[in-house]
Amino acid sequence: MLNKEDIIEYLEELNRRLAQHDIHGELLLAGGAALSLVYNARNATQDIDAVFKPSNEIRKVILDIAEEYDLENDWLNDGVKGFIDTDKMGVQLFKEYSNLKVNVIDTQGLLAMKLTSARDNEKDLSDSIVLMKSLNIKTVEEAYEIVEKLTPKAQQTPQSFFFTQLAFEQYIEAKSKDSQSSSLKEEDFY
């Protein structure tokens, strides 16, 4: 597992090695790494999902870092590239190093990716709730619109719409608990 500090350390190492070879690279982060770095929504992630260029040069550096730091060979991988549509999804700068520019998919794009992945796990569900809170989603239709606007039709499966409904319901429950909790705290002062 990679925590936020690990992710930053390995990104800095990637930059250092690219600089040694006078290569300029670019990463577009998605998934757990983006949620950890930008939203503090996760303590750790299994790997760093990203799209990167120049891909061959960065792939070689990824393997060198994996060997030196005893990491899995796919600690940084581009397995997510089939789910990212940069023509539709927004991108925001996370950090610019001397030889490495690190961007992240914006909040709507991350939410669309999480909802269409529709994986039956607590992380995707809790990540979706964090992103819905960040966007202040008001209706399940608003969540559906984000999915429809930012993902290919082939990824808009009945399972993804069911997962969207489930995530929205749990998001509303969490908002209700948050609001009750803050009301109780205010009452304690009176």
C-alpha cells in the first residue's frame, strides 16, 4: 500500500530520474492516488493509476524505481487509460516539478469513473460519496448526468446506474448524519 507521503516521495523520485536523463514527462492521475492527494479521502492506495507520457521512457523509470524500492512493477501503471477521456473530462494541476508535470482528473471526471467502474467494494463507494459531497450533488439525476456526459456509452451499464443509485442513497444518509451531528454540537453550546 502507498500512503500520501509514499506517493509524493515516488513522484519526486520519478522527477529526479527523468531530470538525470533530461526527459520531461507528464502524468494524469486518477483513482485512489488522486483521491488521497487532492481530497485526503484515503489513507492509502494499492497503486497509482495514471496516464503518462512519454510512456516508454516513464515505463523504464517505473521499473527501475520498483526494483530499487522493492515495489510491485505496476506501482505506477496506465491500466486506467481506457476510462479517461481528456476531451470530456477536466484536468487540474497538482504539482509541477522540474521535469515532471502532475495533473489530476477533476472532481466530476473522478466521480464519473468511480460510478461507472461499479466495483463491489467499500473504497469505490466511499470515494463516490466524498466526490458527491465535494460537488454538492443534489439529486441522483445530477449524478447520472455526470456519468452520461463524461463516459462512453459502453461504460454506462445497468450495473453502473444501480451503483450510482446506491452511492447517492448512502451519500444522502451521510449528509443527513453530518447535519444531525453539527446540529447536536450547536445545541451543546446553548
